[in-house]
Amino acid sequence: MIRALHRWPGILAAALLIVMTLSGAALSVFPAADRLTAPQAETGQSVATLAARIQTAFPGVEQIRRSPSGRITAYWFVDGAPGAAVIDPATGEGVGSADPNPVERWLTNLHRSLFLGDGGRIAMALGAAAMLILAISGSVLVARRAGGWRRWFAPLRGPLSGKLHVEIARLAVPGLALSSLTALWMSAATFGLIPIAESAPAFPSEVSGETGVPILSIDLLARTQVAALRELNFPYPGDTTDVFTLKTDQGTGYSDQGTGASLGWTDLTGWERVSETIYMLHTGQGAALLGVVLGLMALGVPILATTGLLVWLAGRRSRPRIKGNQPAARAETILLVGSEGGSTWGFAATLHRALSSAGQTVHVAPMSGFDPALHGMAQRFIVLAATYGDGDAPETAKGFIERLKTLATVPAAPLAVLGFGDRGYPDYCGFAQRVADMAETQGWDMLLPFDTINRQSPHDFARWGRGLGEALGIDLELDHQPVLPVTETLTLVSRRDYGAEMQAPTSILRFALPRVTVWKRLTGQGFARFEAGDLLGIVPIGSTIPRLYSLASDWRDGFIEIVVKRQPSGLCSAQLTQLAPGDTALGYVRHNPGFKPGKGRAPLILIGAGTGIGPLAGFIRGNKKRRPIHLFFGMRHLQNDFLYGEELSNWQAKGYLTRLDTAVSRADTPSYVQDALRAERGEVARLIRDGARIMVCGGRGMAAGVTEALAEILSPMGLTPQALRAGGRYVEDVY
Amino acid sequence: MKTLLATLALTTALTLPGLALARPVTLTTTLTNYGGDGAYLAFYVTDASGAYAGSLWMAGGRSRYYTHLSDWHRATAGDTAQIDGITGASVGAGRTLEITLDLADALFDAGYTLRIDAAVEDMRDSPNEVSVPLTTDGAGTAVSGRRYIADFTYDM
């Protein structure tokens, strides 16, 4: 619901909002420029002094105005010819033209009505309303994504366009909300929807009938400071019934032109004060600094509109159409999908296709619309659920758990729950786990035990599918082919080989960066932007399923580097380890924001074994700021597979790497990386106390051993690996 | 010069007691290129003693700007009932406004004066922009305004 409230106003109003905010940002400069260039009155100067000086310089003066920026303008007639000038209040002399700035006038008309009169004003008011809705719905989405309002500025993960969208939005949203609210008020006032009470006092009916009082002896003008002045009108020459009319930031009053006596005063009404404050907050006139800040925030909107559209398009592309979806009431198998980015729909489509061709009647629906009463023929329910943020419901699963909780009786047809997630994140498959727990609490029969799919792995999915097939008594082969990212041809430039003597050939492969188009550079697609720790997907010849390798280089390094160990029956690793310089492979970048060292000066503890050194070496290579890094590296044999051995000592000499501890498993006294950790427990504990972040890369067994060793080291400190993980200080990239 | 035409035939533009006979009068107002937004113009009539007699036309629809038409505003205390049904759009710089209305015969050659107040956003207010006696002889004679009006004519 909230997302729809964010999506549709955004898409419909994007172009309008871009025009509105660009013109608004340009306009915000004028009050500041005015404030800096207009000659200002000295403190305490009275209106009487100012008016007397101006009258000396321009005897035919009719009106004096002071803008909120302090600029004073006088208007006069001399021999029937009109004149006007910006006035220096110190002398009363003209110092500049009073003509309105044509650029400012053009921008103002564009900003408030698109040069289309009242129709344009209404369009812009609708645009302001759209911006307000976007600001509110966007804030709710940011809070939800971050895991609460208190985590408003929590660090972000995800693809660049989505990240940029939120980064800018959370800075700009206060300004955008203020500007759109004030705009709506001003539109309502323009169209007379807000009553503007008249506060001008009745024009004096009794005047002295005399003329020619010296201005300096008019009490009201002598008492009023220039800083409070809005407007002073002189009596019309020859009209003895006319008076001096003074408007200030407090109200309006009249003075007799013969005696100087005050002839009435009315304060501004509350409504007028509110209206003036709102005008100031919107235009920055009288609050130039605020205006500039609001203008800068408004500049975020064109970027927000662009990135928002990119996010929407990416989501749309990734959500496949389900062909041959059976009606909800007739289907025997009900697939309920909880998807955020759309990739879970792809898995649902694969499952739908496989079950349908096995003769089942299958209905696919979002989890959010779940209602057992709709599925009279259901024999089984299968939930495929991703997770959003810290174990929250993804977009198409909102309200599912609440609904499940309130069901009087759960369906008799059994349930299977499959979670989709990324082990690199805390609370892996947290939402799906909660669904499974709640179903169990409610006494729903389980068709299959709860299971998970890590990082959209087709292998995990096929394995789970075989289990499902067994439970259903059918032969179910799930061949999930995620919509393949666009690959590019990568040319190998160099390779370094290790471990041949150990029957475990491992290579550091370096590919040239492919040419990157301007569009990709702008949108951060493809190889335009990647960092160590991101993943290189390689599609081997004769297969459509890509294999992922951790990147050991950054796009700024100018090359793509991975570490590959030849697996006994591996198709992809065999092809890669046989490449000679000049040979090519097909690859693409997959971002892996969960496995990054992050910014800051906190020490890093990097722990890796075997090919797991790859991304860690990349982090060290990029450590130009010489953040303290302690590397624990496990290998089999010191002579044969000390990957990056030479670089590591170079990096240590340069200060990129503070300390290196190695563990060698095939030595006289075999040692594993967790043993090296235990040996350095004092140092490790000290680093953690200093706020260190721990990053582990390598095989699953090694990672489990590391967690165990860390648990021992942490327990005297009253800490656990889980606690560090929850705080984002302990991340793994395991395979 | 571009002509913005607002030709209107009003049965009774100015209702005064005992004035039954009326004739169509065309008011033609051409603005100078003063380099600003559309001008607000108030057309009204004062009697021989200078007292307000009634309004003929208001160019400009937003009442909150009427205080800038200061003589008209002073005479009517900003009473928008005075211009009910005789309000049109503001007039752009360099454009011409043409209004035809039925004016009572008794307004002519009887000391009445037709006045126009003008105001433009962010520019000077110009009350008494035009002030011209209503006489049968004066019909067809162009007069110029003080600041915004290049020429003004009434034709019978």
C-alpha cells in the first residue's frame, strides 16, 4: 500500500517535479544574492530619517518599499515621468535599477504556473501534493527498510540506484516536505481557499486638511525602525484628504500630512502572520540561508526521480509473467510468494512450470492476499518467501503473519516454507523462519521441513525440489535459470599458478577491464563500478548456470582479478584454469554489499583460507588510507600455495597491512587458521575492543571453525559471534 | 501590438438611481512594454466632488492584490461586491484590453471622471494611472497613463 503510494505519484509526477525543483532551486539563489548586494540600513535608523533623505534626493517620491532582504526601493514622479531606484539608506540616493530581474520573473512564472495561468497553477499544486505524498510514503519506506525510525541513517546495502535514492532522500526529505507543505498553503491562498482577513484600518474620515508637515516630525515614522518597514505611501500631491500610509511587519497605520498626528493603527491578524511566515519559509525571502538550504535539497529531486524510475524498471523487468496460472479456487497446489526485488517470483515461475508439467494444477499468488477460503480445492500450500531488512516481510508478503496469527483454523492441507536469503546478512531468511514458526504454533501440518536458498542458488533450489517431489510422489526436477545478467567478454591478461604439486591447482587470474559505455558509467551498470568483495559471475561454455567468484580487485585498479581453484569435477573451474593469456570468458558483476570493509578507521580482522584470500587481498590492496588490518591466512603448504605471498610482504612494507599470521596445514606441526586465531587471542580481543570488524572468507568448514574459536575468545569479554554479527561487525563470505 | 480582446456587452455596468437611458461605450486600453507580469487595472467613476460613484471593470481576479489599486481600494474599502460580474483577467505588458459596456447617458457632461488604478507584481503601484473627464466631446481622444498605460480611449 505504502509502496504503491510512493510508486504511482512518483512515476506520474516525475517530469513535473523535475521542472518544479530545478526552477525552485534556481530561484532560491535570488534572496541570498539580494541580501548580499542590497545596501542595508544601519541599526536603529528610523523610517522618518530614511523618508526624509529620499525626499531630499527625489522630491516627487510617492512610495518607499523594503523587501525582506532589506533592499529599499523608492518610486517617484518628476514632471509626470515615473522613476524608481534601489536606495542606499545611508544617503537616500539611488544606487541601482529597480526593474524586476527578467530571469527571476521568468523562473517564478515557470515555477508557479508553467506559463499556463490558473491551469498551470493547479498542475503545480498537484505536483506539490505529489511531492508531499512521496516525502511521507518515502520516509515510511526508509524507516521500514532500515529497521525503525531510530535507524534513519543506518548504513545501506543494495544496488547503486536504490542506495543513491535512499541516501539522497533521507537528507533531502525534511526540506522537500517543508517546501511542498508551504507550496500547498500558498496555492490554497491564491485560489481563495484560505481566508485572508483584511487588517487595514478604515481610511481616516477626519483629517486636518493641512499639508506640509516635515517628515522628521511625524511621530509614527520617527518611532518605526527601517528594519520593520514594509511600505510607506506618501499623500497624493494636491489631495488634502490623503494621508501617509505606513505598513510594517506589525501592522498598518495612517499619519496626518498636516500635523503628523497618528490617525489609526491596526495590527496584523494571526492569519496574516502565519501566511507571511509560510511565504518566507517557501521563498527564502527574509530567510536567505534557509532558502539556499531548501534549494539544495530540492536539487536532490531530479536524481531521486531518475533513480526511482530505474529502481522501478529493474523491479518490473525481474518479475516474470506466470503462464497458465490456474484459478485460485480450482488449484490443488497454492504457491504463495513473498518477494521484494522480484527474484523470488522467478523461482515461483520455475516451480509453477515444473509442477504444471508434472500434471498438477497450480495457482501462484502474493502472500499478502492470503485467504484460505479462496482455495477450496487446495491440497498443499507452498510459501516462497524472501526477507526485507531485519527479518521484515517483503513487499508482497505484508500482513501475512498477522493474518496467519488470527486464523481460527489453519487449512488441513499441509504447508511447505522455503526461505530465500543471503547468509552474508544478519538474520538469514528471518522472515521465512518467522512464517514457519508461526505456522507451527498455529498447528499447521508441515509438508516438508523448513528450508532455505542461499543467494538464489539454483543448486539449493534443485535439491529442495527433489525433496518436494518425494513428498508428492512425483519426479520433480527444478531447473531454475535466473534471468541471466548481460555478460561481457573478458580477456585474460595474466595468470599465476599455485598448488600444482599438491594436486590442487589454484590460479590468480587477471582479466582486462572491458570497455565501459558512458550510459553504464552513469548508471553504475556492468563493469563500470565494482569493488573487492563483489562477485564475478562466469557463465561456462556448455552451461547456462553462472558460477560466482569473489573479486580480488576494484574497478579503480584497472583490472578484474579472481582466485580460482580447480575443482575435481568442476566445469567452470576447469575452463577457467585452462585459460591462457589472450583467451576469453563470459562474465558479469554481481554486487555483494554485505561483504565490504566499510568506511572508517576501525581495525579490520581478515580471516581467510585457500582461495578465500581473494577478496581479502583486494581489501588490503585498496587500503591506501592505511587502516589497521590484521590478516589470518590459512594454506596447505608454505612453498606451493602461499597465494599473494609476494604482494602481502610489499603491502606490509607500505603499511597497507599491519600484521600477517599464517597457518599451514601440511607441515610438521599442522595448524589451521582458527589455531592461529587462538594463538593471537590477546591481540584479537584487543582489536575487537577497539571496534574491529571481522571478515571471513573461505570454505564452510573453515568458517565454522573460526566462529568456534572466536566464541572462545569473545566469551571472557561477555560477547558472542552472534552479537557481533547482529551489529554488522562480523561478516562472512563462505562457499 | 498584440490585441487581447475582451469584448463584452453589459446591460448595466453602472447602476445609479434614476438613470434609465444608456448607450454602448467601448473602452480601449493599450499597455506599454513595461517589462513585468500582467497588470491589474481598476476602472471606476468618481463624481464632480471626487466621490466614488461606481466601478466599470476590474482586470485581475485575485482580490488579495486589490490593496495595490490603492485609490480604488480606499474608495470602496476593497468591497468585491462592487465588481461582481465585471471582473476579467489581468492584462499583459504591451497588450490591449477592449471592453464594451452600456453606460448611462447621465454620466456624460455632468462632471464625472473615469479613473484607472494600475498595479504590477514587484513593480510600483500606480493609483490614478489615468484620470479623464467623461464628456461627449472627449470621446475618441487618446490619453496616456502615468506609468503602464500607453493610451486609453473611450468611444461611443
